[in-house]
Amino acid sequence: MTRARNWAGNVVFSAREVHHPRSVAELQELVAGSDRVRALGTGHSFSPIADTPGDLVVLDALPAGTVVDGDLVTVPGGMPYAELARRLHAAGRALPNLGSLPHISVAGACATGTHGSGDGNGVLATAVVSADLVRADGSLDTVSGPSSVVALGALGIVTSLTLRTVPAFDVAQWVVVDVPFHGFDHVGELLADAYSVSAFTYWERPVFDQVWVKRRAGQGPPEDHWMGGRPADGARHMTRGEPTGNCTDQGGRPGPWHERLPHFRAGFRPSSGEELQSEYLLPRASAPAALRALEAVAGAIAPALLVSEVRSVAADDLWLSAAQGRDSVAVHFTWVPDAAPVAPAVAAVEAALDPFDARPHWGKVFTTPPERVRELWKHLPEFADLARAADPTGKLRNAMLDRYLPG
């Protein structure tokens, strides 16, 4: 039997069968009759968060209707953000922010705490008002609140979500190159200078090789010598050797929010395709010192690195969000698709960032010990109790949840 794999190919799912239910009723029957079951979104996680030895469920065949009601939209959980954004924009609405990739599913991104960028922008799950899900016994339920959105699939299989929207808006994007680190003392100012900012480095020189500046229409371009850098002389891809046409417009031309906030265009290959990823969120106030610590181990990072990205994320109250309770800076690493050189690089990153209480992204490659993970998320014990009450036989659990959830 050919096993299903994630997008990057580094996770081979152990599921005995992959199902594509065509209705919620069919999904309920499947869940009720299974001994072990998990949902798989679009496969963009690099950790085994979606794995199961039982039945793997993909929701791409469920009815794909959306309902816009005032400032709320109800969307199927398996729908990609690109499709949701297209429908929302046609209705004159928008989400406050999007991730780098519009290809990811709404339910999967929210369940793992995925985010975009911006001092005032929370993780994508902060837009969620409520979620409809199939419980472990096959019953339908609606959940809301800080314990139930970033839930790692442990409470049920999400069939739809209701999100809060804002009026549609336009964004213009520019790229500035060779922005000096200057000891990272200005990194807070840099990340706060636009609606969304992404700073990329290869950790080879003391510069952000590219900074993608996304401003709402009317705010104007970055000034000359912005942060000590210079305007790019053409379109850029943050990963060397990749086609710039896969990326969203960088020429300063205003365009719809969903065509500028992601880094990659819908319908085109995102990132480099063949890669591994890690990411860690730490308190925003600690960012200068944390980045200096990474610069000190750059020699261990660079050989396995395709590109590193630094972004800002607003605090939230979601129990398992990596930005829970603190305004954060996220440091992302896109690695070569080879675990051998990546392992020591990840070890160097985690050792450098641990003094700053860096929380790993649930859907990416990390080796932070379980006992340390439990220290980093104060609500983990409460969530573990909630998950056990919702799923007393462990039908929805997997090896990763068993490893990191206490009890």
C-alpha cells in the first residue's frame, strides 16, 4: 500500500486508510465506528501532528458553501484560505491577516496556531468565533472560547468555522534589501513600521537580505534608505533560485488584501516545495537579545538553511497558541530537505532560544522536550483535562499528543 505523505514528504502517515467523506453525516458515521481517527488538512505541517494509526480523514469532499452574515462568515473547515479569501473579497469583506501561504486549510491552520505578521495582528485562530465539530462519539457539537480553537485536533474533527471579518482593504508591498542588523536594537521598530513586515536573512552576513514591507493603501512607500537598506531592483523570491513569479506583487501597486498579505500567489508553488521548516515564538521584548543569540550560532544554522524569516505577532488568550499571553516575535527557519544536516541546526537554534522561553510551532519540526513544552504553555494541564473529558478512550489522540499533553 502506498502511504499518504505530507506536503514536504518528511512525514509518512501511518493511517490504515484515508477517507474523503462527502457529507457531515458520513463523517459522523466514520468517526463513531473508528477506534482511532484524525483529520488531515492540506498537509502543510512538518510535524506528525495529524498522524494516526487508524483512519485519516480529509474534508476536501464536503460541501464547499460559505455564508457571509454581516461581519461573520461560516466556512467549511477543509477550505483553503485562497478560496475563502476570494469569496470574502467578492462580498466586500476581508480577514484581518493571512499566513504566508494561501494554500493552507482554514481548520488546519487555526488548529495549529499558524499566523501571519504584524504588531497588531494575532494568529489566524483569533478570528474564530466558533467551530462546529464531530466529537469522538460521532455527535455534532459547537465550541467556542480560548480552550477550543488551537486544539491540535484533540477535541474533535472540525467541519466548519465561523470567523469575524473586517471591510475589504487594499495593500501595497515593497521589498527592501541589505538592511543592517545593527545589533538588532532596531528590530522592534522595523517590524512595527507597516501593517505586515517579514524580514529574511540567510544568517551569512549581518543583514536582513530582504525585508518585505506590506502597507495599507495610501500609507506610501518606505522612505529612501529605509532602516539603512535600499529598494530591491526587481521582484524577489526569498529562497534563492526560485521563480519570482510565484510570489505576490512587490512593486508598490495597491491590490486586494488577499493578493498582497501572503508571500505566495494562489495556484503557484509556495516556498521551495522541497524543504523542512521550524519556527519559534518568543516575547517581543526579548527579540534583540534572542536574535543576537542566533547570530552567535549562525555558523551552525547557515549550512542547513534555505532562508530564515522574522515576524511580529500580537498576543492572544488562546490556550495553546504560541503567542498566548504575550506580544511575540516569530523566528522561522526553512531548511534543506535532509534531516541529517537539519538536526544539529535545530539543536543549535533551540539551545540559543531556550533562555527566552521560545515556544515551538506545533506544526513544524522541533525537538523541545515534553517537560519543557509543558512549562512553556501554562494552560496545557487544563487542556489535557478537557481533551480527556471529550475523548476518554483516546480515539482522537496520536503519538505526538501523547508525548506533549500531560497525563
